[in-house]
Amino acid sequence: MGSVAGSTTLEDSTKVVGALDRRAFRFAAASAAGLVLVLSIMGARPDAALAAGRCSSAAAGVEQRVAEFWQCVASFGPSDLLTAEDLGQWARNVIERAPGAGIRVVDFGGSTAEMQNALERASAGVPPAPPKSADVESRIALFWQKVNALGSCDLLAATDLGQWALNVIDRDPSKRIRVDDFRTSTAGMQAGLDRAYQCSQGATPGASCPAATGPYAICGRITRSDTGAAVAGARVHANVPHDPDSNAEGLSGADGRYTVTVPKAHNVYLVWVDVDPATGLGALYFGGVGCSYDAAEVKTFGHVSGIDVVLRPGHWIRGSLRDAAGAAIPSFPSVMRYVASAGIWCDVSLPQVSFDPKTGAWDLFVAEGTYRIKWDPANTSLESVYPAVWFPSALTASSARDVVVNRDVIGVNIVVPKGYMISGTVRPAPQDRYFWVQVVTMDGGRVSVAREGYLDYASASYSFVVAPGTYKVRLTNEGDTSGVYFYARNGARTYDAAASIVVTNANVTGVDIAR
């Protein structure tokens, strides 16, 4: 049987496979150090008898045996047939080279399905041989039961790949596979092993693992802090900040595991978990925090595992929202905000907030912690009427009152003061749409944003409603890190050098920014 055209390329591919396998040794070392979780679900390694195929080798060393194996495979034409035992020999070689290597469940499922289909095609019309083991069917069922219980981003051990090959051989030793299908499917399996290895290099919980193609997934498990039990039915959300096209979500299963397929790779996602208050648990971001500002980032360069969230018990915060005259605010904006321990405000999702526009009563379910509550009408029809305000009626977060949540809290009544408008223009007018204006004030030694928004580019103007107080106005550009321009005739570059705008009981116009 002569070599097919292009056999040199095949030999080169064999060398690449060898290089990938050698890298898997380093993967094993990383796994041993606890950097990557590898789940072995098989009971024992495949027996050496798997080597008895058309390309078996008696070489004592694994490297020599691998070289002789692929030299033998390369001697056949693409339509020639290898035996099921050759599959076993390949699996044995992989395991002996790197017994601690791993492969992601999603890659394992795809590559084994591809090889199984190839075996069925080549074996069509061949009478099946008796099984080698009487319990093979029950063993196969248990094997896949364990695989299916894992998340798509979890890792299986290389020895599980060998167990799968052993099951194939035990079920029907007569199975055959074409050489070209064998090379393609084993290359796919090796690529999966290599991707898992790449993830192991310096990996930490939440690290990203390269994948050849999409879709990409974020995987993890949701549990309770009080009992450690799995949380089923939790809504897991993932999004790239300020990119609505990146939004994705999924539900946790009975074992608390979830998989969220994300539409964009090579991005930094935030992951947060929202649960029904009936569970007694509050929503949290990955990293165990209540604020997006403090959340741990999830970098998606492929399948990402280990994004586990431990939810804390939650309680209700109840209060009212009224204007300075005591009247209920007529409708509720899409956002209630709060701060947690870090002192940075965060948005609260609508499913956790209820509001009665007739009475102004509202309630909010949050995880245990210390909060400061802010009502903000930004991006709603109310932003041209009401200013943002902190509980009970404070201008800044540092002057707001703490709300300690270790049980249900009532009486968190917010009074929204009468608002007045600050307005002006920007000259010369910006030529792009990346500029926005911020109305800021000093809050506990740092600059705090009271209101902000993009310019109206047709008129190069802006306007914001704020509560009475002392403010400064600045123009900033997300693409320009050289500095910000505070309102002043000369375009000041620092807060101290900027002109102050005092709002008492009237609108303030002509707050023009000179760039």
C-alpha cells in the first residue's frame, strides 16, 4: 500500500500533533498545581491490549511508539481502513504522554461524535462482533450520564478520552474507520486538548480559554452562602458594559450549574445573578459584590469556566418617593441605584424593584450588606423635571444615610427637592460624538457626578436639572485621556481652577465651555 500524494504534509501534521501532546505534559503540571480543574469520570485506564491494531507497536518508549504509529498511518491511503483497536492505540499514546491533560466537555462531545459518525460510515454492512464485556452497555450509559452532568466548559481528563475509546472497542471490536476520517477526528480531539492546555497557562478562577470557533460560553455554578446548596432557576446575566448587543442570559440547573452563550468573544464581560426573592437570596455580581464597579471581570477569548457566584441571604428595603411638596412622584424611572461597601453606586435591575406611582411606595430586594440609596431619573421622561437625590434628601453619597440590611428595613423615604436647570454650549463645537458633559461636585474628597449626558450635536448645547447646591461643569471625551475641560473662560484643566456654579432657586444659563 503506497503513500498518498501529500504524505509529507501528513507527516508534518504528525509532528504538530506531537508538539501539542508534549505541551500537554506542562498542562498536567499546571493541573497538579491546582490551576485548572480536571474532572476524571472513568474508573480505570484503558488496558494495554488496546494496542493490538493495524498500527500497533512493540516499542517500549512512548515517543518511539507514537512515531511508529503515525508512520504506519501515513503508509495507508485516505480511503484505507483502520480498526477500532487503532483508535485505542492512539488514545493510549495520548494518555501515556500526558496523563494529567484535559479536554473541555464541549470539545469532547463534538470530537467524539465526529469520530463515532466516521466509525458508523466505514462499518456499514460489516456484521457486528460480540461485545468483549458483558456490562459494556451499562458502563457506556453511566459514562455519558456523568459527562452530561457536567457543564460545557468543565474539563474532562485525558484518561476519559481513553475510556471512551475502550467503550467503543468493547461494544463492537469489528468497527472500522477510514484513514482520512481518523486523522481529521483525532486532530479535532488533539486541538481540544491543546485549547485546554492554553487555558491552564497562568489560569486563575474566571480565566479565559481560547476556542477555535464560536459560539462562546461562560460557565459556572450558583450556590448559597448559608448552606452551600446549589441554587436552581437563577437568572445569570452577562454583558459588556455600554454594549447592548452583548447582552446574554441563562438559567442555572438543578445542580446550580449554568451556561451562558455570549455573542461576542475577545471582550470583557460582567456577570450578575438575579434570583426570585422567594428564594430568600439577593442578586450579586461575579466576585461576590453588589456593585458592577467592583465586579470581577470575565474576559471571553473562548469558553470561560469557574465563574461561580455564591449568593447571600437577602431582605426587603421599603420606602416612599415623594417631591418637596409631599406629592408622590407620578411614575418610576427604569433605575434605582445604591452603593455597597466600596462607596460606588450601582444600578438595580427592574425585576427587583416594585413601585406604586399613586402612593410613591417602593420596595427593593437586596443581599445582606450596608447600602446607600439613590434615586436617579436619568434617561427617562422625568430627567427634565427632577434632580437625582440620595436617601433621605442628600446631594452626594458621602452625605447620604447608611441603610444596614440584615433584616427587612422600612421607612427609607426619599424626598426629591425641587430641581433647577444648568444649561450652556460648547465652543468650538466637537466634530465627533464621543463628547459628553458632566455636572460635578466635591464629595468626601473626590469629584462626584451629579448628572451627565451627551451633547446635543446639532446645537452643541446641553442642559441638566440638579438640586440646589454648588457645582462645576466639565466636558470629557472617552477617547481623550489627556485631560478634562471644566467650565471657565479659559477652559480650566483642574477642579480647583474651574469656575463654580451656584444653584439656589433659579435656572442657571450661559454655562458655556470654551475648549
